Amino acid sequence: MALDARDIEITVDSHVRYVGTGTIGKVLDIKTTDGVDWVKIDKTDLWYRAKLVELLDDKDLKDKSSNDGDDEIDVEALKEKASNLENMQMDSSVAEGGG
């Protein structure tokens, strides 16, 4: 039995969110290796540690029927932009007047 980050049981076909990146997907498979539970998510076709995902309720999921796929948000790109802004160094010596 695989448990999520909140100790809720994960089953195949459940929808989960990987807490590290916000990736949401449907669980395709579950396995245990060396005492560690893993879940395979359809969106990325990758295995995630079960303790690093959280089970989603129906209310957490968007209505997929009204979404044509163009409105999908790239969470990784947004995090990278935010990181770049946080790491930007402000310096008043680089600004010059126009006159």
C-alpha cells in the first residue's frame, strides 16, 4: 500500500500532485523497491516517491472537458523566472539619465 505525503492511500488511477514541481497527473502504476513506494504519473511517464506526492480530490482537478490544452501552465518555467528575478542584483550605478 503506497501512502502520499499526508499518509493517504494512493491507488492506480488516482490523481496526484508532485509537491516539488506541482506536476499533476494520473497514477499509472505503483511499485515498492527496497521498502520505498513509487508511483508512475502519466503526464511525465516518470516514477515519483509516493511520500513526495499528494492525493488530489475531485475539487482540486480542473474540468478537463472545457480545456483544449492551450491553457496549460508550465510550472517549471514559472519557477525559473521567479528564481531569476530573486537572484537579480539591483545596482543604481547602471542607470543613466537621458540628458
